[in-house]
Amino acid sequence: VEGAAYLSSFLWKSQSLGFWCRPRGENLLDSGAPFYEIYRTSDGKFMAVGALEPQFYMQFINGLGLDSDELPTQMSISDWPKMKKKFASIFAQKTQAEWCTIFDGTDACVTPVLSLDDVASHQHNKQRSSFIKNDEGEISPRPAPLLSRTPAVPSCKRDPFIGEHTEEILLEYGFTKEEIAKLHSDEVIEFNKLKANL
């Protein structure tokens, strides 16, 4: 609990700075700001926007095809609801793929919100080998971080079933077969032995 509380230090200190002093959904980082929000595209997918810094915000505005001189200033909080509606209507005019083409290679801080099915095949994750497949074709994240001197070696074996190695491990730790049988009959542990499909 203390660790979680400490991780929230930014939120606590942000109250006095004015970043987190408004009701939920009206602050800088809780979807209150139109430049830190998720927007639906014409194909029912979503784009995430995190253009906080002014230079990123300018690229975001340019990508939307807007002129910053005709808009309220970025930090005009009273204009945020109106700007969110404006940005939402613009995002709704193109597909996620079209928006990716517009924002890829920029520093606008606009990215697609990917489904679990799309994450592993996204070009960035493919280039970084961020996901691996096990023996049964199940996809999971590669261990991270990638360390140069002592890189983690991921296992490509399938995950064990609950109870598959229970007896083996308890025997290794000194339990007798009788103690293990009692734990099983008392439903403290579970067995799940694989059976051959012959």
C-alpha cells in the first residue's frame, strides 16, 4: 500500500500546481484536456492523443488539419470541452489506418489504440520482438527489460496446468506421499495429471 501511495506522489503534488484540482474528467491527465484523450475513428476504432508539450501539440493540430491561430490557446481550460467536441468530430471523419498514416513518423504523440489481436502484429512490436509464441502458438509478451549482459531467455514451452507439478514439487521439498495424499483429500492442493491421447 505504501508503494502504491508513493507512486501517486505526482497526483498529490499536482493538486497545488493546478493539474489535478478539478472534478474527475476535467483535469490535465484524466481525459479533461482535449490533447490528452482517446478519440473514436470512422471505423469504430480509437486513437490515443498525449500531446502535452507545446511542440507536440502543434504537430497534433497540424495533423488534424487545423490552424493554431484560429483556436483557443492550448491551456485555455474553459475551452477544453468545446475543443474535445471539435477534435472528436475530426477524428470521426477518417479510419484508424488513415490517422496512423497522418501521424506516423511525427512527434504529435498520437497512436492507435490496438486490440489484443493487433498488438503483437503491430510493426513497432514486430521490429522489437516484443512478443513471443510458445509451443502451442499462444502469444505473450517477451520478458523485459532487455538487458545486454544478462538478457532473459524466454521459455517457449506451454504454461503448466494448475496442479500439473504439485506432487513432484512437494516431494522435492520433503513432503511424504502420505502428507501429499492428505493435503489432496483435504482439498488444500490440486492434482492435474496429463493423460496420453492414444
